Amino acid sequence: MNQDAVTPAITPDRRLPFLGAEIQRRLGQVLRKFYETTTDGLPLPDDQIQQLLRLRHRERELQRSR
């Protein structure tokens, strides 16, 4: 996927359209169903587990420093 295609530098005057509540709900349902049928239940990759562990350690450090 080419992420440069949607950068503000290339399309400075383009805005995303406002999505109403019903459209947001329907879109959420479709995305949730897609996720459940494709990736839900698959094991997390090791790099994601490491990132989650680092995040947990940082959050604990922040809580202890307060």
C-alpha cells in the first residue's frame, strides 16, 4: 500500500467526508465481521508481543513515578 498517496503534502485541500452514525455503525459491523473471519484467533507475532511487553513496562514505570 502506498501511504504517500494520501499525505497532506500531495492532497492539501482534500478532507475525509463526514460519516453519519448509521454509516459508522454499519462500517464497524462489516470491519468487525471481516476481522473475525480473517485474523481473530490467530496467534500474535513475536514482535507484537515484545511491543506489548515494552508498553506494559513503560506504563508501570510511569505509574510508579507518580
